[in-house]
Amino acid sequence: ELYRKQLAWTRVYIDNCLALGADVIHVSDDLGQNGRMLFSPQTFREVVAPVMREEAAYVRERSPHLSLHSCGYFDDVIGDLADLGFDCMHPFQESAGMDLVSVKERFGERVTIYGGLDVRSTLPSGDRDLIRRDLERIVPPCKRDGGLIFCTGHTVHSDCALDDVLFAYEVLDELGRY
């Protein structure tokens, strides 16, 4: 019942976005937490996916692109989400157990990765060598053949120095060119 009510609200949101000329619809539905999903993949498939399928069909009738924001770990259902019609996903929080490089290897043809900069551990460390190493590990394989929209893995909190954020984007500028 909750997901049905959310779907009704989401349809209004989708219509408003499209009326404003949006090229992509980005919906939020947190499926995970640190290290695991909020419910089992089976429960997702039985309870949540049918409603998300309707949501995706509603978008796909009106727009070519559908993006999902889900905090936490949702690796177990990425293939399901792609099958439902979500072609871009955000934020792939590595601190919650998501592995961007693995996702790219397994789903790179079907899913655009929207994320990449860890704001829970890497960025707040203030360790520029760690920030650079992390980006060198993630960006080259994830940008291969396109499909990477680089951004922070979540909101940048006060424990992340602005200079370190700027440094990360300078490194991205070096690594992210095609």
C-alpha cells in the first residue's frame, strides 16, 4: 500500500518534471543501508519491483531516460533495476559496500554510473594521496566506453574540506578526459 501511494505522488512529480522540459527523470527510493539491502532481494522482487515496473513504464512512455537514487547497498538488485528500465543509478556508495568498478564490469552496457567520490571516508580523511588513489582506481575503468557521470556519493558534509573537494575535481579533470 505504501508503494502504491508513493507511485501516485511520483507520477505527479514525473509530470511536473516533464512539463518543465526535463531530459531525464531522477527518482529516489532508498533500497539499502550500510552493507545490505533494507529487505531481501526476494522481497524486493515480490513487493517493490512490481510498483517500480509501473513507475518505469510511466516514465518510459514520456521520456527516454530514467535514473534512480538509492542510498546504501543495492548491488543484489542492479540487474533487476536495469530490467525494469532504470538506465542510470546513483550514488553507488562504496562506504556502504557498493563496488563501482565491479558494477561497471557487470552492467556497464546497461547502467550509467552516477557517483564516484566517497564523502563518508575518503574525502573527509583529508588525505590527498588517498583521494587521488581512490579516483585512479575508480575513474579510468568506469569511464571506459562512457557511462560515468562523476559526482559525490552523497551530500558533502561539513567534515569535508572545500579544498579537498576542489582537489578531487582537479584529479578528475586529469583522469576523466576521453
